Amino acid sequence: MSDRQPSYKRLWVGFTFVVLASFAVLGGFGFRIAALAPPIPDRVATPDGRVLFDGDLIREGQNVWQSLGGQQIGTVWGHGAYVAPDWSADWLHRELVFILDRWAQEQDAAEYATLPPETQAALRARLKNLVRANTYDPASGILTLD
């Protein structure tokens, strides 16, 4: 019988490599996520310049959401909808239905669903132009809402 102890040096080197490589990948993806995050405007204003709210209020809202554990019960940007509802998609859907119904009422209809298909298509096209227009000015930090 030999008194020689087994050497764990190779195992420790392998373990250290795996740990360092894992943290490097996590750090790289974390940096990329932070770099690609949507900008928070300095101010959100109407076309005539009236300020609706500012970036500090947006950040406060984020802090409230996080302090309540909101990130555990849903997703805001669609990256966790496998586990819980996607709140941004839900809010956008409700907001757009509200806008379509409001426009339908301006045309003397009870709601959007009661309009003829041609009128519905025209309102959907109008809504698409409204929603997809990027009104954020990175130079001034102002997001303009119509």
C-alpha cells in the first residue's frame, strides 16, 4: 500500500477556470444588457412643450416596482413571459384598444368593433403611424407625446 496522497491540483485549476469563465460570460452579457437598455428621457412633453413628467419620476417608478418585487411577478420588456404575464404587452394592448375606441366614438360609433372593416383598417393604419413614430430626441433628452 502506498502513502501517496492523490493530487487535486488539476481539479482546482479546472474549477477555477470554470468559475472565472462563468463570471466573464455573466459580466459580458450584463454589460450588453445595460448598454442596450432603452433610454430614459430627461423629460416627457407635449408638442407645445408642456412637461408631463421627467426622468426622475420614471426612475422612482422603477424603484417602487423593484421594491415591491415586481420583477418577480411579471416582465416589463418581454424577457420573462414564460413565468408570468408580460406587463408591457398588456398595457400596450389596453392603451391601443382605448385609442381605437376613442377614435371610433369621434366617428359616432359606440366602439371600434362596431365600425365597418374599411374604417377599422384606416384607424389601424393611423394607429400604427402614431405608435411607431419615434419622438425621442437623444440630443435634448426629450420624448414628445402627441
